[in-house]
Amino acid sequence: MGRRASLIAVTAVLLLSGCHHGDAETAHASAAALLAEAPLASAGFPPSAATARTQLAKLSVEWGKNWETYKRENFGRYWSDETDAVGGRNGCDTRDDVLRRDLSELREGDRNPCVVVSGTLHDPYTGRELPYYYRRASQIQTDHVVALGAAWRAGAYAWTPERRLAYANDLDVLLAVDKQTNYEKSSKTADKWKPPVKSYWCEYARRYTGIKAKYGLSVTPPEKEALREMLGTCPA
């Protein structure tokens, strides 16, 4: 039985059976253990500064194409369990995975360990501490580091729908961040937008470049120069 099927089966025990308290605790522990088996980051991602510089030098350099045909729906309408960082599935939708990975002081659901009940985000873009509570208004959003529109212009317009859906749900591409800052970033490329916290420029450029290399996306000349500048802030 795969991880997704196993998690669904264990969660069903919690939702559908009249189990005793001890049985529920055992089932929850089993589901949590299944989640723990699924890594939330690819090995070697984000790449080191040295690797990112090598990757950047190899990226295709060209101006964006087909920008006028971009639609959010081209990458799927909703979060899914389409892929995790190592290409498998764990039974949770992608947004839950991002929250479980990026929040501290994490509290997970009693019935469904996929659900994050509460936690705190140290926003990498602004440095702010942002609280999260399930089903309450939040200042936290899930950002595609290389935005979907930017990926479309850089080559994703030629992908299959399946590859675009996988990209939109790839944990390597995603970060939990401050909502207002994410609105300001929108689909801007690295030459048009940089994190307000300059100390994050190094990791941002490493992530951004790693995503471009992983998916074979191109960069524009100004975008490449901006990434080179940000990688220049990395410690020697």
C-alpha cells in the first residue's frame, strides 16, 4: 500500500469508526508517522551558492514569450497532492505541506495530522513574525518563488498540463510568506522585485536559480544580472 493510501486508511479510522480514545491516539500516531516518512525538501535544495552560480551560467538567456496567453488555470485551479519534493504523495494537499514545513510552534490536527491548527511563521521576505490559526483570517500566503506567470513566459507555456500542475505543487518552488509582500511581488521576476530583507537575497537567489535549472526555464538578460547580484551577497 502506498503512503497516500495508507494515510487515507488510517485517517478513515479516526473519522468513521467508533474507536476508543486510546485507539484514536494510536491511529493519529500512525498517520503522523506516515507523514514523517515523506521529506518536505529535495536533497540538495536549495543549491549552494557555488552550485547556483554554475546553474545560472548554464541557463538559456532570452526574452519572455507568450505572456498574453497566461492564465492561472493553466497550472491547475486548486492545491493538490500531485507531488511532494521527492516526486511522491503523502495524502496532504500542498498548502498543508508548506505550512507544516515552514511554520514553527506547530500544532497539527487531532483527527487529521495533515491539517495545521496553529503555528508561527518567521517571514523570510520581511522578517516579521506572523501567527497562523486554522480557519481564521491570516497574513500568510503560499508564494511560488518563480511565479507561475514568470514560469509561463520562461518556457512553461510549452509544457503539458501535467507538468504545469506538478510545478505549481512542487514544494521546492513554494514558500509561506507575508500576504501583502506576496501581492507586491505578484509575477515579477528577480530584476523587478527582491525581498525587502537584504539578508535573504542570497537564499532567495539560490532558490530562484535552482528552480529555473530544475525545470529548464530561461532567464532574461536583466533577470540573470539581478540573480548574479543577489548571489554576490552570499558568504564566501
